[in-house]
Amino acid sequence: MERLRVIKASGQSPLAPCDRCQATGCPWDRIGTNPICPDCQELLAAGEAEPLVERLVAQECTICNKPGAVPYLTFPLHARDPMAIDLCPSHFHALLGRRLDRYSYRILCRQLQEVGLSPKHIFLLHEAFYDERGHPLQPVQEA
Ligand SMILES: [Zn+2]
Ligand SMILES: [Zn+2]
């Protein structure tokens, strides 16, 4: 089953400024409809920013199959169209906090491979954040 979906013609302007700090320069991830830059994501993951209130969408979590996913889009490196990664709130926060467990990391990697991508293409799965076996290297510390 395909859980990672490329969203064509999403109507999203890839270079919209960050909803929280107005930073521009890269296609930021979308949480709900809001572009959120990596710095603001890190504050969120650390619990230092105003928490997100997003209504869950009727999709199952890619990792644990629980119904109800955070509406999350990411722009893979060099991609023109964003990709939806359906994650339940707890797995979404683990992704944002760069502290997915190895099992979850591997599931995501496998799904990425199925659509021709690797974790290198996804900022939050960057090789600086996990080693090749999926061990978190730089988890965001919660405040
Ligand atoms: Zn920001
Ligand atoms: Zn989950």
C-alpha cells in the first residue's frame, strides 16, 4: 500500500515564507497549510514554541497504521512537488524531534525507496540526524 503520496498541483507555493518567523529561501515543510522552517520545527519539537493545533486527516499512520494523521507535506530535495507522509501525532512528533526509533526509521526508509527516494532526500531524516542503522544522532531535547 502506498502511504507516501506525491501531491501534484497542490496549489502550494513552494517558496512561501515560514508561517512563524517569515524566513524564506527553501521550500519549507507544510504542517496543515502552514509552511514551517526547520528552525521553527526545532522549537516546536523542543516544546518552546506555541504548540500546533492541527485537525487530523483520515489517513492511517505510515508506521503504526493508527487512523488519524497529522496533515504534513515535505518537499524532497530537488523535487518540484511535495509529498505527504501520513503519521499519527506521536510518530509525527518523533519525526519532528529527530528521535524516531530504529524500527520506525526503517519503515519510513523502505517506503521512501518504494517511491524512488532515500532518507537523504528528506530533511528530517538527514544523515546528520540518524546513522545508517537508524539510530538518532541529534534528537531535539525537550524543554
Ligand atoms: Zn520559521
Ligand atoms: Zn503512528
